[in-house]
Amino acid sequence: MSVITRIANVETSTAIWEFNLNDRNNCVLGNSLDVVAAVRTIAIKIQCSGQRIDYFETLQKNCGLENTLKIPLHSNVRWGTVDGMLRCAYTLRQVINIFISTADELFGPVTVIRHNGRLVKNIPWTAFTFKNADWECVNDACEIIADANNIQQYFSSETQPTLWHTIPAIEELQTAWEMKHDLPKYEIYKDAIQAGLDKIGKYYWKFDDKPVYVLVLSK
């Protein structure tokens, strides 16, 4: 996950600085890995203003959602938050698309770039326009991250011992990511998935030095 978000943050920052205001077809995305950072940016910008929150909720109701949703923000120190953020954003993709297409007229630019105190450029909301391919990248990233999020739920019990889950859980996650690693659908995430598999392998071999993890598997 850290690989995906690190690449995403770098690509988004670079794209904003290189954004060409004269190209109406230009956008921050562009079938890249920066969808995670882009979703988080949009969620933050919506939630930092009461007017934007109200408008976002109104759009949800106009789209037929009786119970409005708030996009949860990803936190690097909390497991599962990025999964929840991407899953919610994908569910609200129609609403987000409408919001982005109308927000510039209602609220002005999403952000401004300044250098040495001088205004360099205004970045419009439409810079974060999501195409269908971008939303599929959001869904793909969500599916990859969900594997890890589902595994960590095995250790959430407050009444039952969970140590015995460790080796089976690691092996289950490893198998899931090995399958995705070789699928054409996840080709652009291949390096990130491999980094995750390398991390799993690093800790899996450490079980040899900790016999307690094997002992708890016995009945």
C-alpha cells in the first residue's frame, strides 16, 4: 500500500505543477496510479467547507441516495481506511463526477499554486475529472487492498485467541496477491504487488525463529 500511495502522491504533485491551463482536455489523472491520492484530495477538499458538504449531500439525494455518505479519509496509521475511502468513492462515482463538473462555477478553483508568495496558477476542480478508466483503477486498487484489509480482520476478536491465525492468514494473503500479480488486469500494479509479496516473504521466514506460531496451530 505504501508503494501505491507514494507513487500516487509524487505523480499527483508533479501533474499539478505541470498542469496546462490552456489545454481543455488536460487533467491530473490520465490512467495513472495517482487515483488514490486524487480521491483523497477530492474528499479533503469537499469536507473542508460546509457549503461543499451540503452540496455534495444534495447531489447524492438527487441521484437517488436516501442515506447520504461521507467519504472516509485514508490514514497511514489505520488499517482499512484506504479500502473504505476507495470503496465509498467508487460507490459515489456518479455524484463525484457531477460535483467536479460543477464545482468551479460554484466554489472557484480547487487550489492555487504559489511560488515565493506569487500566484502561479489556479487549479480547477475539473483537473481531477475521473474518466471511466480512472474509476476502474480505483476499483482495481480497492480489490488489491481489500485482500490485506480482510486478512487483518481475523485478529480483531476481543474474546478469542487469534495468534493461531497468523500463518494461515499470511499464506492466504500471499496466495491472493500472487494470483493478482500474474493477471493482465493488474499489470500496472505489478511492481507494487511484488513489493507487497517481498514484504510478506520477509516476515514469513521469520516464523522459523518463532516456534510459538507453529505450536498454536496444533490442537
